[in-house]
Amino acid sequence: MTRRTTRATAVLAAALVLSLAGSACTGTDDELVIYSGRTSNLVGPLLERFAEATGTNIAVKYGDSAELALTLGQEGEASDADVFLAQNPGAVAHVGDEGLLATLPAELLDDVDPAYRSENDRWVGVSGRQRVIVYNADLVDPADLPASVFDITLDEYEGRVAIAPQNGSFQDFVSAMVVAEGEDTARRWLQDLAEGGAPTYANNNAIVEAVSRGEVPMGLVNHYYNHRFLAEDPDLPSRNGSFEGDDLGNLVIASSVSIIAGTDQQEAAERFVAFLLSEEAQRYFSEETFEYPLAAGVEPSGDVPPIDPSSVPRVDFDQLGANLQRTTSLIREVGLT
């Protein structure tokens, strides 16, 4: 049975094309099926623009990147997916480890820094999110911020720094810690956070909201969340802080796109990748979501500071896939849920 057998027997209703969150996603023979770990409110308008501009019929399955990665692994060659748009590199690296990703054409990779694409050309970064410590300026003096992400477990910060253990970016950060510092160090850091009563929230949005209202003074998030809040209400007291030097806490995590091996929509899939790396899409990420554009020479938007290369730690993101399931297990084992 080919991976497209199900396409011949299932036709999506038009109303489902851009609203398939949480459901099975099967497409017709002329549809590009996108598994998206980025939420519809963030990338939905951009995907619609691609469909309109290119005349491509698309079907989108939205979900958590890690869950979609596991789904792709379970579906294997029978998957209807043509493209995987991932929020975090650990998830896409996991799919790559399963041998399910195609090699991207070289011409689609040239404009992206090698630090934000895979060594074997299986994925390419389309936007970047830097890890920061968001803080309430009414409660915290910037001079009193921790110098290192490892310092947040010290007594003076105990219970004062919020985290989102189930968030994909936090999990990728922990996986990066395993790669850079070893599993024992990562486990001890997580254990200290749990024992110190680190406040936990469902996601980055919830952390920024809590910091803004003074419920918790600080939190670990991706940079762009606070910029979105401040764009709506400049009077909020939340500010982004960074750690000293090239501390691991300053990690830049790329959202990425990959083409699924064996797709019968190769041309459309490559067109989609090229679109995400185009000036139009890169400006969207810069101006609409406040992320770091990674291609087309587009600059960060508004008050988003340029990335300082000297402050960004280098991590081999291709190694994160092997740690994906182990990371989630570590987080559960120490009681951070």
C-alpha cells in the first residue's frame, strides 16, 4: 500500500481545510497536507496567503509539535502529511531520526545561517525565538536578575521564576541542556526547580500575564510573547531580560519546516518552503509575531533587539530528537507537571 492510498478514498470538505486542529487529516490528491506545530492564530493567516498567492489547495492539521512528531512516527510511510511545520527543532529532529524527512534542495537553504538548519539538510529554520527571563519592572531591579539560567535555583530566586514544563520550547531548552551539560546536570536543575516550588504555568502567554499582574516576579519564556503583550498595552510593567555572556539561557530556538519523504506533492512542498523563506513571509514573522526572521535579509521589528551572536550559545539541534521522549520523562520524574 502506498502512503497515498487513503487520498484516493477520502475527500476533505472545503470547510475543514484550515480548521483541522485535533482531528485526523487526510487530503485529496491535489492538496498539500501540512502538519503544523505552530498554532492557527500565529501562522493561519500566512498559510492562507500562501494558498491564495500560489493557487495551492492546502489542508492543515494543527497540534503540539512533539505530539505531531510522534504521530508522524506512528503513521510512517502511510502518513498523508507532505510538510511538517514545527515549533521546535527537537520535534522535527525526532522525525528525522525516524528517517521520514526528505533532503531539502540546496537553493532553499543558502539564505539561512547554518546554525539554524540541519547538517543533513532535513529541516530549515524559518523564524527564531530567543529564550529570555521576563520580569516585572515594578518588582525586580534589572541589576538583581540572575546572571545565569542555572542561578534561578539559588535560594534568592526560589519560587520566584515561573516555568512552563509542558511547553515545547521549554522542553527543547531542557534537551539542549542535556546535550550541552549532560543529563545529570539537567536532572539536578529540574529537581531543584521542583523542590524549590517554581511556579508552573501552561504556556508562555500565561507566564507573561502572571508576571505583568505581579502574580510572579519573573519567568522563563520566548522573547516574542512579551513584545506582543506590550504592543497591545505599552503600559504593562513586563520587560525582557537576558543572562550574561553566552549563557545557555539565551538560547535561540528556531521554528522550522521540513518536507516529508515520499510525498507526491514535492513541487508544492518546495514552493511552500520557498514561500516561508521569502521576504513576504519573513516580514510577517518580524512584524506580526515579533519573531526573528532568519532569511531574506529582513530585520527584527520595532523594539525587538537584534540578536547578538556573542550572547547566543551554540547547540547541535539535530541531537535534540534523540532526547525528546527522555526530556518529557525527566520533567515528569521530578514532579514538574
